[in-house]
Amino acid sequence: MDELSNILSLMKRMRLFPETDGYNLTDKFIIENVEKDLLEEGIHQSYDAKDIYKILLKHYNIGNEENFLKNNNDIGIYYDGSYNSDGVLYNNEINVLILVIPNNFSDLEKIKRFMVTCGWILAQEKEYYKNKNYTAYTFHKNKQVKNIELPEILYHLTPKTKLNKILKNGLVPRTSNILSNRPERIYLYTEKMRINSLRMFANALWKAQLEKKLNLSGLTKQEIAEKLNEPRNVKYVLLEIDTSKCKNLKVYGDPDMDGAIWTYDNISPQAIKIISDNI
């Protein structure tokens, strides 16, 4: 079965598309109990952008991001790959797809669900800088190395406010303390960073979490920008993980950052040691 057929099979199982026409994104869909299983399948399978694009292109008027507003296309698209004269993607190594979609677009949720089911993570939503009536949705390909060799020692950076809970309960997968939106995971690092790099990374993590909170606070964009420019007021802690004390820990490589891995498994407090609590 080719990749397009695999995608359509997934869609039918979720009833994202009607079974009579697997390409139709516009009909009503019903999310069934198989959703969780399908998304877990996506941990190990991310379909190529070119095949996803072929399906989207069949039912939507999609234009290149540089000129889609001028051409009055439904959706703008840009990516870290190549396309031919007809605008069709042909680079199999595309890892980022950005869809620029009108805020009142009726099929927005269907498209987001479609991308996630095909193994792409909605990492970021931002107001489109050229037109505030549009939003840019950044999707990352959820590819990773399966069953990579487990290092003896791993590292984890976390806010000091979480330390007592971690020392009591261990590390558990969650969506906070990451730079972009991802499924619930624990992010770990295979090498101990230098202190300057750790501080820069802590600043980035702090700012990402603060921005999420501020966007829900009702503040103006100017007020949010001012608060994001304030110095970090949260200390971070560097933890060392002894993987010999972790039972059946499965880790996966992160394609977006060298030396980064992640797991869906809990990490026991017995495997955790504090390296620094003043970052």
C-alpha cells in the first residue's frame, strides 16, 4: 500500500473524511475512540509533506505564501523544501509546513486534525504579520529515531518551583516547559551544556511559558511585549538522570535539536540527582 493510501486509511478509521470519498475534507466528521490509537501510531509515522499537500490541494485553493493574498487563494503555504512549477511539493525531507489560513475559515479544525493525524505536530499559532485576519499555523514533522541506544546519563532542565514535586513524584510527561506546542513528553539531553548555554536555554523556556500565559491574560500586544522583555525572575534546576535506575525507559530522538531526546515514560525520583539549582 502506498503512502497516500495509508493516509486515506487513517482518515477513514477516524471518519475524518466520509468513507465514500477519502479526499473530501469539507464534510462533517466524527472523532471516534480510535483517535488515541491513531495518534500513538503517529509517534512512529509521519507522512511526507508532498503527499499531504496533494490531498489538501485537491479541495482547497492553495497558493505560495509570498503571493497567496494577491492571488486571493484560500490558504497560503510555505515550507523548508522545494516545489515544481505547478506548486507541488517534491522534497521528501520537508520537516516544517506553515499554513496561513483566514480566521473565519470553516474547515480550519478539520485541517488541523488532518495534519496531526498524519504525524505532524501543531507547534505554533501566530497572527499573520501581513494580515491580522489570518493566522499562521506551524506544523513540525513528528519524525524521530526509533529505539535509539539509551545513554547512561541524561539531563533535564526545569523551573526550580517544580523541584520539590519532582523529587517526590519523579518526572512525568507534560506539555509545559517546552519551546513549542508538543504532545505530553519529557525532554532530556544527552550532554551537559555549559553554564552560559544553560542560562540561554532557561531564558528561552521561561519566555515561551510566560508568553503562553500572557496570551490568555487579556493584555494588549504592547503590554505582552513589555513583560517579555523583562529579566527572568524564575531560577532553573539542572537534573541528572541515571538511566540504569529507570525501568524500561524508551527514548526517541528529537529532529529539531541536536543532542535532545524525549520519552513518554515516567522517570522515578530514585534516578534523579540535582546538578545545579541556581541557573
